[in-house]
Amino acid sequence: MYVRSTGLGRTLLHGRLGELGPTHVDPATEEDSDIQPERMVMVMEILEPVNWKVKAFMEPQDIRRLIWLILRPSTILCVLKLLFSKSREANLHTIKDAKATPGNKQKKSGATQKKGEKTRANVKLSPAQMAALKKKQAQEQKNNS
């Protein structure tokens, strides 16, 4: 699964569903407690570019909303299409040869790069990374001259 967060700019996170089950854990302290109501916990493991575990503690209204969203006809139709598609790779939005690195922007279908046009990075860079990138580009221009 791929995740995007408004707080992380254009960073694309790759992850998977870890666990889903009932719990009495206090979300604030993550300590098991008999006084806490039973909730469902959904754990998502982010694998790239960082290694995070994201836990969502779902309460009854969240579960009702989730079931309502899953049972919509458009959602069921999409799930059936994905489950019975011929190729698993066709369903993944991946480019294995071109990772999300500076200069390797994923292009929308039909988009072509014009001669002399520079590609934009699809990740935010720190000021130190930007300086290193500019230095590398200047070196490449000097070598090409």
C-alpha cells in the first residue's frame, strides 16, 4: 500500500497492513488497562523511506463509518476488479527501476520530457541536500562543457 501525508510534502510512503484486532490498551500510554473500553487497533507498518509503525485505535463510530464505506457499491466494485485482475503488478503504482530520488520524477501517462528540460524531484529535500544537488549539477555541466 502507498500512503501520502500532507505533512510530508510529496513523500510517498510504502507500507502494509500489520495487525487488526481488539485491544484494551490506553492509546495515550500504550499500557494495557482493564478500565479502558475495548477498541479495535489497526497497525500499519511503513517500510520505505522510513521504518514506522502507525497505530489507529478505532472506536465504535469509526468502525461503523469503515463498514459503511466498505459496503458502498462503488467500493465493492473496485475491490472485485482488483481481486480478479490478471496481474498483481498492474495494480501496483510502482516504478522499480526509478525510485523516488531527485531527478527521477514519476511521469503521468502520456507526459514526455522536452529536450533540455530538467526533471523535478518528487521528494522534499533538506537545504544540505539541495546544496549537494546543485553542486553535482554544476559539476555535470562543467564536465559536459
